[in-house]
Amino acid sequence: MRAKTLFAAPLLAAVALGAIIAAGPAAAQTAAPKVHDVIVTYANIAEAMYGDSLKTAKDLQSAVNAFIAAPTQANLDAAKAAWKAARVPYQQTEGFRFGNAIVDDWEGRVNAWPLDEGLIDYVDAKSYGDASDENPLYTANVIANTKIRVGKKTIDASKITPKLLDSLQEAGGVESNVAIGYHAIEFLLWGQDLNGTGPGAGKRPATDYDTANCTNGHCDRRAAYLKAATDLLVSDLEDMAKAWSAKGKARAAVLKQKDKAALGTILTGLGSLSYGELAGERMKLGLILHDPEEEHDCFSDNTHNSHYYDELGIASIYRGKYTRVDGTVVEGPSVAAYAAAKAPDAAKEADAKVDAALAALKAIKDEADSGKEAYDQMIGEGNAAGNKLVQTGVDSLVAQTRGFEGVVAALKLKIKVEGSDSLDDPSKVGQ
């Protein structure tokens, strides 16, 4: 409604006052933050995210210990819920990969995938097979065997300990020999998902851990494996949380970089996770092959959450604002704010692409959370609507990376984003 002339002067005064109030934050935003302060925010968010990952891993450890002590279905369900909760903060940390060597050298200990689960425990021979040309330990079954042959060496596995599992990680130089980390624990809690691209996750019975009423044999050793793997996860996360603390080596490494190199570190990690890792290896590859074995959390059907929280982490790191599991917020000067001051057009484009990627990944999460279909069903052959939902997520992540690259160009930085055959040369997939 247009104001009457009688009120024009007061209205102009009010508009002027509003402009003055609005000018405060706007003026502050136009001044670029110091790069050092941006890097401090980056390190503070890393410390908070890994700290939350450690806290939730300890919650998982408590739930696992309770389940082993009393292997009931209720306690197994509680351990599964704790595992899913632990994934929420950890997945958000993945934006610190690819740019930080300390993180990259360590990451495979906690989140390596896919894994040949026959290394760990019994499997369904019909669907899994009984041998692999690439992996001599494909069906080694550590839980059932007290001696494991690795090349010319025989390993004593009579006692399952963290040290033993450590020695089996990538045994024989085979990356799919994943003996530790979130996904080994996931398999031990859920068992194999034998549903293909049909509904349902793994259905491991609680009695697999019940020594008084044991199913599938070796319940005591299975419990020992689960405990050792969970204890190792906690120990590994303690190391990384410490590395980002006030005197930690990861924090020190990024803080000592020159301004452009430090900004490049941040954007390398965000761009590489967005493009080569998440859009390519975790999403497009499974979509090309229509293969549920290529989904990230393949035993638990939790992949929709892992993908979404990866993207939420990208947004949080870029924008310098992270909400912790206890609801408190860690925030400060950000790459987004620096870009907005120095290269507003590129920053506006990148910001829009981040919002679009968040929306696309949230749509996948919402579809799965609704109970209509899990992620492995979405990528199934012949599921046009599900395939389109995932492809939209892939496209949004690629566009997000292009947005980050626009910021990189405008700020005259240099980065190298990790690629993926699934995106760069699909003809090589499956060869």
C-alpha cells in the first residue's frame, strides 16, 4: 500500500534510519577479513568437528560395550543408533581431506571403503563368491580363523586385539582389505545387505554375539573384533582431535602457510570432496553401474545421511559456521566472507551453488527418511525417478565445484581438484 503524502517525511526518516541500521552489518561485510583469521576459523571448526566425532565415537563405544555384555536385540539396536549418530559429525569433517596431508595420511584408518567383508567374518557365498583374483584374503574370515596367511607370512590371530586389526588394514597391499574403521564396525553390527536394490538393510542377529545361544559360530571372537575395532576408532579420533587443538600439528601446518596457499588448501579440500569424491566416486559410479555395493554405507542403508552431511560440512567450512552436536555454534571469519569482499560476483555465484547442492542432497535424504526408498534403491536400474534424484545431486555438486573454481580464479589462487573417471571418462568405468 502506498503511504499518503501526509506521512512522507516520517516514512523517509524511518527508511533512512533503517538504512543506517542495515549499513552496520553490510559495511562490516564489505571489509575483507584477514586471511589469518579465516584460517583460525577453519582450524577451530576442524577442532570442533573432530571433537564431536570423538565424543560420538565414545558414545558408540559405550553402546558396543553394553551390547557385548548383554547381547540383546534392544542393545544391538542401541549400538546401531549410536553408529549412525557418530557418522553425523564425522562426515562433516571430510572437507578437511585432500588439502591437508596430515588428514589424508590418516583418513583411511577410519573411513576406508568399499571393503571385502569376507576378510572379517562369514558371508553369503552365493552373493559374495568364494574367491577373488585381486584379493587373496577375500574370504580369510579373521573371526573364524586363528591363523591368517598374508603372502609368505602367517599371522597369529588367536587373540583378536587392536594390534592384530591394525596389522590387517590393507593387508597384502590390497585397499579393499579394510579391517578397521566405521565400515568394519558397520558390517559387524548390520551384517551383509543381501537385498540388492530391493528394500531392506543388513539383518545380523543379536545372537551372533551371544555365547550362550550362539549363531554362526565364534561369538566370543566376533565380540572381541567389534570391541577392538571400536576402541581403535576412538583412539584414532583422539589423535586427529589433538592434531587440530591449540598446539596440534594439523593446526600448525595450515597456520604457517602463506595467505594464498592457505586459502588454496581450504578450497582444494572443498572442491575435491564435492567433485571427485562425492559426486564421482560415491554417487556417479554407483549410478552408472546401478550397483548397491558402490553405496557408501552399504550395510546399514545410511548412505543418504552420509552424503548429506558431507555436503553440510562443505557448506559449514566454506561459510565459517558449524553447529556442534550439543547445539553450540563455532563461527568466525570465513572464505565466503573473504570472497564476498574481494570477488563479490564469483562469491555470489558460489554461494548460490552451495545452497543448490544442500537442497539437492537434502532431497535425497528426505526421500530415504520418508521410508519410500533407500539410497541403494534410488540407484537401481530402471528406477527413473530415483536415478534422476541422484543425478540431480551429482549435477549440483559438479556445479558447486565450478562455483568454488570461480572464486579461485577471481582470487588468483591455484588449486588442483581431485577428478573421477565416473565424471571425466565414464567409458573407463567397469573396465
